[in-house]
Amino acid sequence: MEKEPLEGNEPNVHEGHPPLWRRKLRTNAVLVVLVLAAVGAVLSQLESWQRPKSEPAPPALESHEGAPLPVPGMVTMVDLGADACIPCKLMAPILAKLEKAYADKAAIVFIDVWKDRQAARQFGIRVIPTQIFYDENGREVLRHEGFLDEKSIVAQLSKMGVKPPPGL
């Protein structure tokens, strides 16, 4: 009398081979590993598209009160946005406050890329607002896309050697 297999266990047609469910599980595990490897490769490529820190700054842009950007010999934060963009509107009072507080220590500059489309092309803007921090030699140090709060701006300027003014 032949025994019937238990529920979930399939008879082995070929002795020594794992059951079908184990083979499917192994195949699915291999597929998951391959997908994760592909995602990792894509993410590493995206990171490599960012401008390296050692790459020179873009050519000066006569856009802010006739002064070139980034401001020569001064740490510069350029905020590229638009007057009608909601996150940009939220940043406007922060930038105005910091521009006054850091006067003669660092340049804080806002450019409306909807009014000055050349600036968007020149600085390679994909999303607004975008903040670009330049060291005193005009090299890009950090590029941030999206809203950036006052505390984060002050922290980045401090990292770049610009001490926060009293009261910030």
C-alpha cells in the first residue's frame, strides 16, 4: 500500500531533488537579490551625477545687483527659486534675515529663475528651491534641493568657516 504525501509536501519524482516549493523559494530569493543589486547600481550612478566638490564653479553670472556670483573671496549661498513657489515663499523671510545678519561675512543671494531663466540653465537647476553653497574660492561645496530651514543654513555656513552672528 502506497502512502499519500502530506499536505504541502509534494512527492519527489526524482530522488535527491528538493521539492518544488523549495526550488520556487530559491528562485524568488535569487530574483530579489538581483533586483536589489540593480537598484543599488542605479542609486550609485545617480550619486555620481552630482557635481564633484573639486569641479570649478560655473562662470560668474551678472545677476545680483551687478555683482558676479559666486561673490569672489566670500562664502556665498545662492538660493534659486521663484516668488510664486510655496517653499520659496516660506524661505524668503529666512533669507532676508540671514542676508542682514551675515552682511560682510557671507553673501546670501536669491535669484528668481522664473524671471531669470538663464540662471536656471547656468546653475543646472532641476528643482526649486535649490540652494548652492560656494566657498571663498568659488568652488561648490553643497547643493540642496527643496526647503532649507534657518538652522541648517547657519550650520552649513559654520561648517564653511563663517561664524554665526550673535543672536542666531
